[in-house]
Amino acid sequence: MHPDILKYNKKQAAGEKEICDLLAQEIDRKLPKAESKVWHSHPVWFLDDNPIVGYSKQKAGIRLMFWSGA
């Protein structure tokens, strides 16, 4: 897991940190060739420089986001 994503996850409340850690692990496992980083203040995974999936902290909880790519 990218070090900046680890830092992002550690900043979350206990229950949300567990969700973020699980999401990051599963995304890394399913997209092993993706580049990951914190982008616009939240974790995002890229394929060929196109954002594919990410998550962010919202008032209602953790939001999982998907992009269609280029």
C-alpha cells in the first residue's frame, strides 16, 4: 500500500479506518498493475494515468468512487 494512503487511513476514526484499510487491500489485490496515490486529498488508483477507483471520507461515511477512464 502506498505510504500516503496508509497515512490517510490512519487519520480516520476507528471503524472508518478499518473500512479504508480493507478497501485499499482489496483494490491493490484486484488491480495489481495500478498506480496508487493520494490525489485531490483522497486515495485513488490509476491505470495508464487514468483514475479508475478511489475512496474518500464523507459526512455519511466512506464513499467508494469509480471512473470510466480515458
